[in-house]
Amino acid sequence: MITKRGGFALAIVLWIVAALLVGVAYLSTLSRDTVQLSYNLKDKLNSKIIAQNYLEALKFYILTGNYDNRSIINNIKTLQLPSRFIVDGRAYKVKNARIRLQDASGMINVFYPDAQLVAKMATDSSQRELFYSIKDSVKDWIDTDNNVRLNGAEQAYYQLKKDLQYQPGNITVLQSISELHLIKGVRDLSKQQWNQLKKTLYAQSNGAMVNLTLVNKKYLISLLKLNPLEADTLLQYKEKDLQKFIKLVMQNKNYNDESMGFYLSYIIKIEITVKINKAKTKIMTMINFRPHSKQAYKTLFYKVY
């Protein structure tokens, strides 16, 4: 027969055993999570290494390749890269990587911003008020005076906004794409609108002549003052008969051979995304592959996520 003291001791022992079992279960869970974390870290490191390998392969591919009006062409078999990259920012799937190449000649240089072009690219036809706000505000940001345009913004506007701790640059250049996003009108774009606009932008002191074989529909409409139907017709020719496209563009009264052309700049934005299980690495860089006296190429910016 179990005494009261014996029963009490048994209860204590059972509680200790239960506590130990809980501790063991916790440690087991913690160990499992640690193992999973280690696997995820390994995948992340591997994805970064693979992305960097693709970047080095692409440098060699571009430097040794041939080209046409809108493509880099190379038949090397390094990492199973395609034999042709159309450098308009379209995505190419290569094993577990997604690669985009975008030549600066198909983008907009905001280092010396064209306020009207930026406003057109940022808005649609139903956003006339926003269009004029962006156009005038960009001009006010880069001019050297403090005179406010009709729809623009100078120092007083930014000072009145309590959440803004900055004022117009009042110099003729923008230092980065991020600076453009600070300007009245541009900062009022939706996240989706800004992300779409940002894809077409770069900021470099040595820019590129516009390559009309690489620009998107909206950019083409803005440059040549086309209606959407005319733009669609030209874009169909671009895919089926590039020389016909070039001939028709040159016949357009708004074509300007001093600022427009049909050639690559060899300043190329490269985006590489590699996924391994749940891990992902993204490299974004812009490289000038134009010949230099002491360098085969010059990296203009580099980011890895």
C-alpha cells in the first residue's frame, strides 16, 4: 500500500519526468530548426556563388560576342547561356537562374533629366494634372532659382511638408534615380507606377544615344509622337522585319538622327536572379563595356541581395 509520503514523492518524480520530456521536445525542435536554418544558409550561399558565376560568364560573353542593332550574340556554351540576348530587359531562363540584360540606349538617362519625357513616361492620358505637376516640379528641382512654375515646387513647398526633410537640389543634374523619387509629383506615384518607371531609368554622366529598336511602346510614342495604333504597327515590324522598322522610323518627321539611332551603347544593366529551394540571390549591376585605355570594362554600380 502506497503511503501519503510515497505518493507525494511519486508525483514529484512524475512532474520531473514530464518537465524533462518537455525540455527534450523543446531541444529537439530547436535542433531541427537549427538544422533547417543551416540548410537555408547553405542554399543562400550557393545561390550567391551561382549568381556571381553567371555574372562573370556574362562579362566574358559580352566582351567576346558579336552584336546587331538590339542583341548580343555569342555561341559559347558557358553555363548554357543562350546564343543571343536581346538587350531590352526581357527575361531569359537559364537552369535555376533568370537573367535580364538592358542596354542603356533603350533607357532614359535622368542625370540630365528631360522633365517632359519623365512626366510622359510616368503618367497615362487620364493623369493630366499629375503630368504637369511632375514636368514643372522636375524643372524647378534642377533650375538654379527659387521661382515656382505653375504646377511646380520650390523650397517653400518642401518646407511646408512636415514629413519631408529636404529641399530642391537647384543644380542641373540628378545624382541618382532615388533623387528623382523625392520630387513632387514623382513621389506621388503609386508603388506600381514608380516601379514601372524605374525600370526605364538610369543615371550616368556619360549617357547613350537613344536606340529606337530597344525602347518600349510608351517611350516610342513619346519620342516619335505616335498614336497607339501607329506604335503597334511599328513594333510588329520590329519583331518581323527589323530593316523595315528602321526605314519607317527614319521616315517619321519627329525622327532626329542627332539624338536617335539604332545601335547599342554597350552600357548594359544586368540583373541575375538565382533561386535554390527557399533561398534567392539577386544581383543588379550596370557595366560600361565600351573600350577603355586600361580596363576591359567599368562597373558603374553593383548591388547584391
